[in-house]
Amino acid sequence: MNRVCNKRPVVKTGTRMREGKGFSINELKQAGLTVFDAQKIGIYLDKRRKTVHKENVEYLKSIELKKNNE
């Protein structure tokens, strides 16, 4: 499977930002993607995360636009 998404999501821990293990389900929903779509494209998913970061949602939307243009 080819991964479309090379970037890891941004996660805030305390006062610093770091790379996360995967995007949260809520971030996928806000970007208009389903869990099935994310797995099909090769987007990393972290089912434990509940937070939504706008940077991650914007990145997922840009991935969706690239996917639709191809």
C-alpha cells in the first residue's frame, strides 16, 4: 500500500507541540473523510486521540483535494 500521507499529525503535550502517532477520528470527520477512506489512502489513524487541531484538519483537507484531482 502506498501512503499518500507522509506527515505525522501535530499533537500538543503540555506547552510543546510534537509529532503524533496518527490523526484522530474527529479530525478525519471534520475534514470530510471516513475511517475507511483514511485506511484506503494510507493515512495514519490514532483511535486513542480525542483532540482536534486545526493544522491537522487543514492538512487532511489538502490531502483530500489532491486525491480528488488525481
